[in-house]
Amino acid sequence: MSLNCVVFEPGTLTDFRSKRVRQDSYHRINNDEIYQSFFITHTCYDCMPKSGKVVLLDARLSIRKAFFALVFNSVRAALVWHAPTSSTIGLITISDFINMLIAAYDTKWNSVDSLETSSILEWKDDLLKQNGTKNGSIGSNIFQLSPQDSLYTAILTLIDRKIHRLPVIDPLTHDFLFLITHKRILKFLYFYIYDLPQPHFIHQTLDELKIGTYDNIVMVCKSRL
């Protein structure tokens, strides 16, 4: 084990969840694993906002109406409900609408007018035929988590599945609770970041940690008329 360790009571990580711990028990955690341990000991429920807005769109709704539903409700994503099967079949986001416009521009659709009349379900079926839903949020399977799943599990799922939003569903009632995102997880960490020991890498630069893209960057310059 590395000598770069910190020793602290388990309550340092778990008192936010109001769990009693033995005062004479200690855990030894590698300094660079502080945040990992923090996410392991906290659940998605801990990250749930006190209040929020849930938007559920019927799969038969036209794409045009779905777009305005997101705009009017000031949300970036909504669950898609399939009435015949009484189940949630996917998640539609602002990225999906961008993909629809690109598809229309590339003449994959008959015309842009198709976006006015086609339903979410029709677009989903078209997406299935084209790429097997690998490039879209709406698919035959929707990835979801339980409120009791750890934030560490949520982070791994977001990374492994290459997605930006993950629904948290109550396993008993199957009710949708909220969407967990990278931003929400980082915000939750920020609330307690000064109560935790700081790992060594927190003092390094982004360049030193190789976070971000620094090579082969494509730039769009202002066009000259």
C-alpha cells in the first residue's frame, strides 16, 4: 500500500446520510482514492434534488410538438412513454433533435416537413433501421438505476455507456424520480468538497492530468462574405 494515505473516521464520508458509526473504528484510504470512496458511500438518492420537473412524452406525439414541449418546460430531456406496452421506451434529448435536423439535411428523410408530421416512435423505428440505436438516446433498452445504487455505479454507467443522462427509477413503483447527470454529480461533490481531504491530483493542472483535448482540434473561422 502507498504511504500517501490519510486516516479518518468513516463518519467523514457517511455522516451526510445520517448513519451511526463506531467512534473507535477507522479506515485507511489512499489519498488519491478520497473521491472514489466518497462516491461509493453515497447513493443516487443522496443526489436527488429537493424539487424538480418531470416531462413524459407519448411516443405517438409529433416531433414538432415534442420539441416545443421541451422548450416550454425549460428542460433538456424527457422520457418517452409507450402506451400499448405501458412502459418507458427511451429518453429524448436536445441532441436527438439536432440529429433529426442533420438527418433531414442529409436527405435521409424525405423532407424537412417530415419533422412536422412524423411521431417520436416513427423516428425511433427509422433510427433502429439505420444504426441500431447506437447513436441515439431512444432505443429498445433504456439504461436506468435504482435510488439505492451508488454514485460510483452511476459514474461508471455514464462513462461505459457514453451517455449524458441516466434515469433513476423507483424499483417498487417504477416511478421516474429524476435524471442523474455529470453536472449533478459534480455539484453534489462540490457541496462537501471542503469537508474531505484533498487528493494530490487536485493541485495539478488539466494539462498535467491529460484532461481535455489539446491536439488535432478543428476550428471554424468566421466566413468572409
